[in-house]
Amino acid sequence: MTSRDKYHHGDLRRAVLTAALDVIRTDGPAALSLRDLARRAGVSHAAPAHHFKDRTGLLTAIATEGHDLLTAALSAAADLRDAGVRYVRFAVDHPAHFQVMFQPDLLRPDDPELLAAKARSYEQLRAGVATLPAGRTTDPELTGIAAWSVAHGFATLLLTHNLDRPLGDRTPEDAFRALADAMFKGPE
């Protein structure tokens, strides 16, 4: 590879993001190094900085992408329970994004793209609460926090393999549906 080739990559941004997601999935966000990611992408050690500036910029880009993927996953939810199921499925399908998205100490909290992406995903979470029948909640904000807490906690326990034995042969989606029904079932 010539020095010119090292600086002209087809889609360096995507290549670095993909390599970073692989590292996070296997070793966690603490294992990220821009120098290592540049080596994996076959470019100079300085090349990733052109897209992300630094490690925090890279993690912020991953979190932004994660919130956009979560928004897409939640946008087709039929109701609050389905939104929770889709949240869990998102975490299973995108574990590296999920690890980074909710760790503000890793991110640039004032990044406009991140703030916009977070607002979009949060709005989709709130939309699920709006599907509840009238009278099912006196405080939609707290109901949304409760539902999010249940889905996020379940997804976190699932990804850290704390639910392997309790779930047995049940899929995460089926287990979460049963959990949501037991917790949020209204009066008969």
C-alpha cells in the first residue's frame, strides 16, 4: 500500500465506525484506540481524526447512529408493549451501540447531532405511552420512565447474560412480552 492509498479510503468514516463497533462488541468501549482502528482500516494513524477528531468524537458518532437506529426500530411499534419488545430487540441486534448510547461520560453532551438523535428516539418512546387507553396513567411522563426503565433494565440484564438461565428456551421478545403484561396489565 502506498502512502497515497493510506489517505484515500473508499468510506473511511464507515470503516472506522464498523471497526469500532467490532471492538466495543468484543472488548467494550474502553478498548477503543483511534490508532488501532486506523491500522484495522489500513490507513494512517491520523486519518480517523479527520472524521471524528478524537475518541470522544468517535463514541459520540456511534451513540448518534445508535439513537437513529433505535428511532427507526421504535417507529413501527403498535403500542407501548411492542415498543418495549422493539427496544429489547434493538439492544440484542446492536449491542455495541447500546453499550455506548447511555454512557454520557463517554460522549460530547452538547453535540447537536447527538442531541437531535436523542430527542427523536425519546419522542418515539413517548409515542408508546400515548397508545395507552385513557385513564391508564395519571402521569404519562412517569409512565414513560417506568416503561423505559423496564425495557432498558431487561435489555441490560440480557446482554450481560444475567438472564440466560431464567429465560430458558423463551426468546427475549416472548419473555419481555410476558413481563410487560404482568407489570402493566390494567384492571379486568
